[in-house]
Amino acid sequence: MTVAVEKERETFDVVVVGAGAAGLYMLHKLRGLGMRAVVIEAGDNVGGTWYWNRYPGARCDVTSVEYSFSFDKELEQEWNWSELMASQPEIERYMNHVADRFDLRRDIRFETRVTSATWAEGSRRWLVTTDRGENLVAPQVVMATGCLSSPLKPDIDGMDAFNGTSIQTSLWPKEGIDLTGKRVALIGTGSSGVQSTPEIAKIAGHLTVFQRTPTYTWPSMNRPLTEEDLAKVKANYETLRETQRKSRVGIAGSFNGALIEPPTAKLLPLSPEERQEVLDKYGFGATRMFADIATDMEANILAREMYAQVVRKMVHDPETARKLTPIDYPIGCKRGVVDQDYFESFNRENVTLVDLRDEPFVAVNETGIKTTKSQYDFDVIVYATGFDAMTGALNKIDIRGRGGEKLKEKWADGPRNYLGLMATGFPNLFTITGPGSPSVLSNMLVSIEQHVDWITDCLAFMRADGDETIEPSLEAEDRWVDHVNQVAEGTMYVAPSCNSWYLGANVPGKVRQFMPYIGGVGAYRQKCDEVAAKGYEGFVLGKAREAVGAR
Ligand code: FAD
Ligand code: NAP
């Protein structure tokens, strides 16, 4: 438990919050500018997502060679990924390697949580406070707090009464937890639940999966990487990175054929026989091979029927197959899940599916979980119940900009900013992969690097130009918010039947707004570069306080 003792003020050029991939790379770049930076991290080590999410089966859904830093050629050459889609321990090792290789730890304060950030108009500085009583003063603050770093626990009656072990996938203990032979409940069937199901099933005495909404999930093509694979990638990294940066979702796809660029062929014009042929050949893959599935509800419904057919083939018990089949929301509304043997797990004798639509929770009690139909007893309850995504970690910090305006209040009707990078009224406060940027719709390491590079260039520009402050004009912010909303229109992401964390729908009371920018990684990068090339068009720089004040 952290004890806060008020401390003397310390001054820095930049305070960075978070030591995941974004915070690590930001620190490295700030050092390159000769700036004095400090990183504040709540965990006791680096890695962010890959530090916290240690549940069995946690794994990347992007190929390892693509989900890695590109900023250092030697790093690229010296690191050897062992699998096509790396597991959590391997990615965590990689993040630690990066921290050590670039000697980053000496400027990171661990087990410390930032509690507030307040802009002081007079000094043009941020005052950042922590739960250890630190008072950090800096002209610039970078929020590298993560989009999926604010865990959500459901509000089910009696949760504290359970006598066994309760655990969240996103807060899995470092020392692990022995599930061997145990009676385990798993609540939630998003990516975390789907990834952990087969792994828990392998070791638990019995696994009961509590599902509220069935999931669209596609089989991973994971396999070990050979020396030959690695040699090939290492010889071609430059092209791969270039392709990633210009792509739509930050994935070159050339290496393995997984999650490639959006298709162009259409499903609707195919005859039933042609559709069946594709389905027989590609299985689940057939339901993400056609462009119109993402934009045309009729095509989407056809694809759903195809998806259901494959589930029926995979899952032996017809009733379980029926329950596992999504029926009331489109493919492409939520983040596609990538699994290893998910549906196969339900053919095991030690796995049971409980459909919460048939039998909702009544309560958690001393021995387990009571639904409207049964009492289930457990040794362990695992909550795979997701995150307050994109805005959660930021809103937990009391951020106050000009005139004491609270960021949380400014964003009460949904996040508003320019390019996903900065919000009007909050000068010199950058967000990495914030709402309004491609962020969670992309291979995030590509988007993180792009944001960090852009922020670094911006700070270098300001220094050379003699600027003290930067923030977007309200006009630029309004235009960007309109654009972000407009490009999402007509996609499955915002279909009325879609309820995803992208829309904030998983958090009670959170306003419904599609938060990430769907315009594509390549196009977005170009836009950001153009803005910079035009002297930070849409931003108000330096001593233009009067102009901003008059908005
Ligand atoms: P994070 O890794 O979330 O790091 C943020 C850090 O900030 C955390 O360590 C947190 O403790 C710290 N922090 C937050 N608030 C405070 C505060 N107030 N004070 C101090 N510290 C604070 N993306 C992909 O592209 N591909 C994938 O396959 C993929 N898999 C994922 C799997 C899981 C289980 C999850 C949860 C996410 C996954 N993501 C994936 C998204 C993933 O979050 C990003 O890829 C990336 O790791 C984000 O890095 P980050 O540094 O921006 O944020
Ligand atoms: P999630 O997708 O939000 O899934 C949460 C699950 O918990 C849902 O099935 C939800 O059901 C269920 N749930 C929540 N509250 C509940 C309640 N009160 N009762 C019953 N069920 C409840 O969260 P996640 O699985 O952690 O994934 C979040 C994101 O993290 C992913 O979309 C992805 O971007 C990233 N991630 C990636 C990977 C990877 O493959 N690399 C792995 C894990 C996470 P409803 O759908 O009915 O709300």
C-alpha cells in the first residue's frame, strides 16, 4: 500500500504517465532531444498491457514480427520471436529487453500512480501529483496511459461473499495461480475470455464459462517460427515497416496472410453454391473475406449464417453450438477475436457453457454463483469482463486545463480532441493513441510509434521556434470530431444493433460514441504529417494565449 507523504516540487521538461510500449519509446525519444523526462508507472515493472494481463492463453493477435518496435535496426535484428503470434511472457520479456537495452529504468518511477495534472496559467506549467505525494512540475505532459488499462469488474450482487479465489484476467497475479484440478468459473467471452478458455480447460478439474453475448472469433494461425522465417523477416524489415505505415490497420500481412488489408471482392453477388464452396474451403475465414460484409447489412447477415454453419460443424452438442452462435449483432461490430481451439474446448467433458440469457445471474455467494436456474459451486471465479476503454485511464486522473476545466467534464458527452493527440483547453498535454486516432483499430505498436515520433518532432519544432505552448484551436477540434464521426457512419461499428467497448457500451452510463478513428493508419499518418509540415496547422502555438482565450 502506497503511503502519500507530500514532497518537494521537482521540475522536469516532460512528465510521461505509463511505462507500456508507448511510455518506453516516448522516454527514449525525449532523451534523444536532450530533455529531462520522468515516467510514472503504477505497476512495478515495464510492459503495460503485457505486464498486467498474465492470464493463461494471453497472446498477441498480430504477428510478433509486426507487433514490435521499428525504431532501432539493431533491436530488430537481435530479437528472435519464437512464435508467429507471441504469448504474453514473450512480449513482456521483449518490453523488459527494450527497457534494459536503452537504459530506460533509471527515469521510471514504479508503483506510483498519477492522481492529478493541473495546468497553471501563470507559470505555463503542469503540476502532476502522485499517490506517493510527489509534486512534479513540467511544461509538457504525455499521457501514455493505455487504451485498455482500466479494468472493469462487473457489479453482481454478493461478489465479495465468495469464499474461494476471485481474480480478473487484467490483474492476474505475477506469482500465478494454480488452477490444476480446480472448479473454475470464467465470466466473459471477449478476447480475454476466449483466449483463456482452452488453456484453463486443459488444467482445471471443471471449467464453467458464463456467457452473456456470444463472440465472433477466428482461429489463429499461430505456429513456431523457424530460423528460416526469422532470416527472411530480418532481411526484409524495411519493406515490412514501410508497408505497415502506409496500410489501413498497421499490418503488412505479407508474412503470414493473417489479418491482411481489407478485401475488395463482394459476397452478395455470389450464388449459394459459390458461397458454399468458399465456406467449405476457408471455414471461418470465409466470413471475413468480403468487402461488403463490413458495409452492407444484407451481406453481413449472409456471412453470419455462414459463420453459424461452421460453429455447428465444430461444436458437437447442437444446443451448445446454438448458444455459442452470435445472432443479434453484426460481424465487424466488435474487435475480431483470434483464438486457439476455442470452440473445440466446448467438446471437452470438463467444460460447460452457461448462457446468461437463459439463466441470468442472481448473485455470487459463499460457494459460487447462483443463476435463475441453478447454483454452481467453484474454487475460483475468473472475471474476463473487459475495460473502460480509451477514456478510462485518463478519466481516473483529475486532469484540469485552462481555467480549471476538467478533461472528464469536457468529455462528458464523448471524447473531443484534434487528431486524437491534444484537446483544446489543455495546452501541452499529449495523449498517445488517444480517442480520435486509429489506435485500437490498428496494430498498436505502429500507431504508438507514429504518435511518439509526431510528438517528438512537435516538441523539437516548438523549441526551435521558441514556442512555449501548443493546443488545438476549437475550430480544428470541432472539424476533427465531425470527421471522426462521419467516417464511421455506415460501418458495422456503429450499427444500431452494435454494442461494443469502442462505443463505450460496456460501461454503465458511458455516452455512446465511436471513439477510435477509422480513416486508416496510412491516411491518418499523412494527415498528421501534413499538419506538421504546415507549421502545425489547426494548432495555436506559443504566445497566442489571447486568441485561445477569446474562443
Ligand atoms: P499500456 O500497455 O496499457 O500501458 C499503459 C501503462 O500506463 C500501464 O502500465 C498502466 O499501469 C499505466 N498507467 C495508467 N494510468 C496510470 C496512472 N494514472 N499512473 C501511473 N501509471 C498509469 N494490441 C495490438 O495491437 N495487438 C494485440 O494483439 C493486442 N493484444 C492485447 C491483449 C490484451 C490482453 C490487451 C488488454 C490489449 C491488447 N492490445 C493489443 C492493445 C494493447 O493495449 C496495445 O497493443 C499496447 O500494449 C498499448 O501500449 P500502451 O503503452 O499505449 O498502453
Ligand atoms: P471485452 O471484449 O469487453 O469482453 C468482456 C466480456 O465480459 C464480454 O463477453 C462481456 O459480455 C462480459 N461481461 C462484462 N460484464 C459482464 C457481466 N456483468 N455479466 C456477464 N458478462 C459480462 O474485454 P476483453 O475480453 O478483456 O477484451 C478487450 C479488448 O482487449 C479486446 O477487444 C482486444 O482489443 C484486447 N485484447 C486482445 C487480445 C488479443 O487477442 N491479443 C486479448 C485480450 C484482449 P457482453 O459482451 O455481453 O457485454
